[in-house]
Amino acid sequence: MNHTAYEEDFIPWVETQAALLRDRKFELLDIPNLYEELTSMASHIRHQLASRLCVLEVHLLKCRYQPLRKSRSWRGTILEQRSRIEMLIRRYPSLQHDLPDEATGAYPTAVRKAARETGLAQAILPTALPFTVDELLDFAFEP
């Protein structure tokens, strides 16, 4: 397979690769670029999970450390992120195993963002994630 097809127009390249797989013409597959795209897809999906966890953690921190400022908007964001995380896990069940690491990994960024959005000093916020994975995903949990 000509590598320039991949570089020139991605969609026809994908369609061609899919047809070659369907027709079992493995010798014609663009293996290096297929490998890159498949690993990139998995990475992108994990990034989506981490990004949604970060937004969720920011808003849970804001609710915990500024309870008098809780708003419908904050609650709406928490609900939206939990719903999107739930959909990701339903679609990609293996992400369930990644949740603890992704939640912990997202937390330092969540702290920085929460501090910036609230005006609180970062030192006030816990250095370790103060919510369990169960709490993060529990639609009834609100600090």
C-alpha cells in the first residue's frame, strides 16, 4: 500500500484498509500506519476518560471547598461528566480497570484548575485525590 494515500486523505485510506481487512488481503495492508492509528485510538479514548475525570474532580473540589457557591451549573457539570464517563465505560468496559490510575493521574491538574477557578491556594486542597472511584461515579454523591 502506498503510504502517501494515508498522508493525502485519511478517510479513503481508512475505507481502503477496512476493505482489505474484510477481503483478507493482508499483504496489501499499510501495517505501520494501521498500527499507529490503532494505538492512537486507544490513547485518545483513555485521554477522553482522563479529561472527563479531571473536570469532574475540579467540580467536586469546588463543591467541597466552596459549598456556599454550589450552583446548578456546577451540579450540571458533575452530572454531565459522570454520564459521559459511564457511557465511555459501557462502550469500552476495559476502561473500568483504568479508572483508579486515570483518576489519580488527573488529580494534580484538577487541583491546579480548581485553585485557579476558586481563588483558593493550592496548598488548601488535598495533595492526594480525596474521592474514591465509587464516589466519583456515584450520581448521588455530592461533597
